[in-house]
Amino acid sequence: MNVLILGIGNILLRDEGIGVRAIEELECRYTFPPEVELVDGGTCGLELRDAIGRRDLLLLIDAMRNGGPPGTAYRLDGDEVPAHFHTRISPHQLGISDLLATLTLTDSLPARIVLFGVEPGDISTGLGLSQEVETGMEKVLQAVYEELKSCGLQPEAIPADEAFRLGFWSTRQNGKEAVP
Amino acid sequence: MAKRIVVDPVTRIEGHLRIDCEVDGGKVTKAWSSGQMWRGIEVILQGRDPREAWLFTQRICGVCTTVHAIASVRAVENALGMEVPVNAQFIRNLIIGGHGVHDHMVHFYHLCALDWVDIVSALKADPRETAKLGQSLSSWKGNSHQDIKDAQERLKSFVASGQLGPFGSGYWGHSAMKLSPEVNMLAVTHYLQALYYQRKINQMVAILGSKTPHIQNLAVGGVANPINLDSSVTLNMEKLYHIKTLIEEVDEFVKTAMLSDVAAVGAFYADWTGYGAGVTNYLSVPDMPMDSKGTEFELPGGYIPNGDIGKFTPIKSYQDEFFEKNVRESIKHSWYDGDWTRHPYEEETVPNYTDFQDDGKYSWVKSPTFQDQPAQVGPLANVLAMYVAGHGPTKKYVDQTLKTVSSIAKTEVGIPALHSTIGRIAARVVRCAVLNDTMLNQWQALVNNIDSGDTSIYNKPEFPKGEQRGFGYHEAPRGVLSHWVVIEDGKIKNYQCVVPSTWNAGPRNGDDAPGPYEASLVGNPVADPEKPLEVLRTVHSFDPCLACAIHMVDKENEEIVRVKVL
């Protein structure tokens, strides 16, 4: 089984960057089985085609406008995903909807797509997530963990006292220094 | 009576762009370009280490990632008066070239072609006739009857699935769509093939950049690609040859299929050489530095005022004062406090939103000027500069394209035709072909230099006490990009990005002269104000940095029509 966990978003617009931040957190907290790859997709669209193409499972993490209070976490599965991008709730739907369409055109759409979203609150210029979205992100991280576990691809937790625990973007926004 | 139409794209990723046009008697009589580009980067960068600025700037935009990283390290290197090892220049140049080719291909086939090519009509094409047409136009190997038939089947089943994606809301059947079903089908075939080749060139960027999107191999002072021909984990001959194979594969597609496609579209839409010239002051910068100081470049650039190539002034180096001293930005018509025209080093960003005022402030974009005049940037500006500077490959591909256009259109089409909507599109494809040649040259230069025993990739930056100022420029896919940095005691004090879409999409300037988008729209035909395909054609020809859907607002009926930018 071949799995991609893809986080997308713009880290310069606070909560907009939830997808990228989630990838970084996952990388800092777990060791993943070789079948699982993690990609920080930033705000890119078509350039991600190579990374996404022909996967058995794509776990997509993104900011998602759905009318709920900031920090609400969402999960969409299977056919709901392209439909979601079609009705434009996520800021990246356009790049991503074209991306999914070209993957369909070239017969390389992932066999299954699960989308995890978090309702953004503050999308002003700046780094770091709002408190609500930090909390929402934790729910998504747990859900991703469960999803992988259900596929028999359980990640292994990195002990808390090991050095490499804070990602580039999170160290900066929390005002904390990274553990050397 | 004049009718107002508003084309209002929405995207938060690369910035909003809204175009307002007054249409009278089937033509645009007045236009406004209003946008919100990223103007807040200094808020994040002030007080930071200049060595990491590029990691932030390449996150500004989802389309132009690499370019903001390159311009940023160049700006800091310029402020410190640094030299960069030539290996690092060649590696950066290969990345720039790969990114540029990818970007030009995506724009031509996947974003702009659908303004001219009717997908629904392509379904009616005879595959055998289409193959015959393709083979008469070029030697491209992907024009066989089987290739065309497969592409048409694929398109049919895609359309039947109902998930139209990028084809969802094109103006199919619009009276301004003029290609025969076979020409349409040929373009669709290459649209699908281009998906394969743009992937290939992106792989090259990934090998050198260590990651894509958002490369990780840059450093102020060089690159982080260790070179050791005896190691399997560094840049070695195996990786270098893999890179070369990828470039060559893409090269064939660009030089046969893509060049002949743009010539065919140009010839069948020859009337569009008469629309969309707009601002004909053209600014471009030299790129692909060949020495450590940035005084020799493979690709020339410079300034052409009033479309007069006889008055071309080259820009010669990273230290060139002709460039540094002549850039200004005005906020008279932008949503910032005050009414000033300043040099980027002296700018401040204090927002002052006033609502949309036709004769006052109406855009978040500042209005840049060069020698106090608006200037058009982009592949057309660069191709004209390279042509007049006598750059061999540019001359070859321009002449070849114009010759093909002339023979299909059965009339002589020359350089003046390039000052137009369709000319901008043709210039982009020419530049894509030029970049392919350049990548092969840069590859050879890198291999030769390594072969001479030089494996140096990095000079360590030193930050003296006090203030340093610097600028870095890059001829990005959409045109001149410049970053301007003020450093004080090793920290960033001020930072400004003057981006290509600001030059082109800027509002009226301090003298009320319209920007390039605005000027180019005046005189454009609009057959049906409800479906202003012609407005989109001209705006899209600039390759606006928007991967987005747009809202169409018809103010008279208060009716909102949603249109997708393709």
C-alpha cells in the first residue's frame, strides 16, 4: 500500500497554513512506515501531480471553510472530496480541483482520498496558528494517526525527550527556540 | 450607452485581481485593474536574519515559489557585495530554467489556450484529418492518428463523466472561437501530452532543489548541493546525466509541438495582432549569470521605451545603477496612506482602504514606474530585448515562428505584430524554447567547471555592523521580479518585493497614466458583454498570477455569473 499525507496552505497567512503545519508536527512526532510519505505542498497546484499520482491512499490536510466555529475539524471521504473542491470551500480548491481533474484525465487519481480540514479563524498576514486552530489541528493529527492505524500502517511515536521536536515554522511562531 | 462589466477573480493564494471595463459600441473604452497582491512581507521579515528571508519569500505565492527564493538571496548577496561560486550560479540557473519552462508550458496549454481552443468543437474532429494537419505543421512524434484518436477518446470519456474540472465553464461555442474542429483537437492532444512533459521538467527542479514545491537547496552565498563525483549521495555524474535526459525529453516537445501550436493559433487569430498592445515601454533584466560577480549573462535584458527597439538600453550587471536608480512605486491610486512616489528602499506600507473610487484609490497594488513611466514586463519585454541585443536562439525562434505564422496566414507577419495580445502569447512560447537551449548550455557549463576540478558551491556571508542596502533581480516567467532589502546590524530593517504582476496589473500612476493591463484592454472588441471572452484573452495573455476562479458581476442586472479562469 502506497500512502501520501499531503498538507497544503500558505504559512504566511496564519491559520491558512494549517496543512503545512500539520505535516511538520507529524514529522516531528512520529516515525512512519516506508509505505507512507509526507509532503508539505505549500500553496502549489499542478506541481504536486507527481507526488499525488497513482497513490493507493491520499490523506489531504487543508484549511476548510464550512461555516463552523474556528478550529472545527472536518473529515471527508471518497466521492465527497472532489465534490467539496467543486463547491469551493477551501482556499486551495482551485489549484486542487484542477489537479484532481488532470489526474483523472491521465488515469492517475489516487484510489482513495480522505480530506481533513480545519475551519480557519485568523487569516491575516503573519506566522503561527490561532489557539482554536492549534486545538483543531491536534484533532486532525489524531485522526490521521487513526486512519493509518486502520490501514495497518501505524506510526511509531518519537520519545518526547529526543531532540528533533519543533518544526521550522512552529519554532518561529511560538517564540520558542528549537531543541538543538 | 456605456455598459460596465466587472471581471472579479477571487483567490487568496496569489492575490485578487478585479478588472472593470466600460464597453461602448462593442469595444472597451476604459479599464481599471484592481488587485491585492502580497504587500505585507516586510511585516514578517523585519528583524529577521537576512540569510533565511528566502525561505519566507518563496511562500508568498503558490505559482512563483522558486523565483522569490532566487531574488531574495540575490538581494542579500548584493547588499553584502558578495560573489557566488560559478557552480552555484549554474545550479541556480538550471533550477530557474526548469521552473520557467514548467511555468510557460502550464500557462500556454493549461491556463491560456482554452481562451482560444474550443474543447467541445474538438470532440467533432476527424482524428485522421487532425493527424494529417499536425504532421504538416511539425515533425512532432506525438501527432500520429493513434495519438489523436486516444486523446479524443480520453476527452470524450472525461466530458461524459460530468466532472469537467478545468473545462467546466469555458466559453464553448462563443462566436470569437474560430478554430476548426481539427485544429482544436490537435491543441487538445498536445494539452494532454504537455501534462507529461511539465512533470518531467519539474522532476529536474526537484533533483537540484531537493524538494518541490518550495526548493530547499539555496543559501545566501551559494547553494547546498555538495558536488562529489565519487559519492552516491551528492551531485554526481549519474544525477547530472539524469537531469540532462529530462531536459532533452522536454526540449523536443517544446521545439516541435509547442512552437508550431502557437504559430497555428497566431495565424488563425491574426486579427488579434491588432489588439492589446497597451503600454509599450518594455522592461526586462538579464539573467543566467555566468560569472561569480553577476556581470556576464547568457540571456540579455534591458529597457525599450515606446516600443522603439532602436532606443534599447541594456542592463548590464547586478550592480547596474540604471536599474537600481530608476524604479519607483506610486500609491496615488492605491489603498495606502498618502500620495507619494518613492524608491523601494524608502517605501512604507500603511493601508488606507477607501472603497473603489474610479478616479481615486481603487487597488491594493502599487503602481511601479521605470524612468517615471509605466512599463510592461514579461516574456514579450524580454524577447524583444534579447532580439535587439542579438541573442542567437531568440532570433532563431522568433524568426521561425513568424515565418510559420506568415505561411499559414498567407500574409507577411513581422516583429510589429508582437506588440499585441497574441504577440505576448507567442513571446512566451519563444522564451520557453530559449530556456531549453539555455538549460543545455548551463548543464554543459556546470559539467565543464566540475571537470576542471572546481567543486566550490558556497561563500560564507559576513554581516558588518551598520546599514547595507541591496537589490536582487530575476527575469521570472511573468517578468522582472526585484527584491529590495535594507539590513541593519545583521537584521532585516526593510524589505520590498516589486513583483511582475505589480508592473503589469498596477493601477494608474502618480501622473494618472494607466498601467499595462488597463491600457491593453482599451479598444478590445467585446461581442457579448455577458461573455467577455475577449477581455479574458488580453488579461490572460499577461499570465496574471492567478490560479483561480472568477466572479462575473453584471451591475445592471445585479446578476452574478461565475466564470472559471482556465
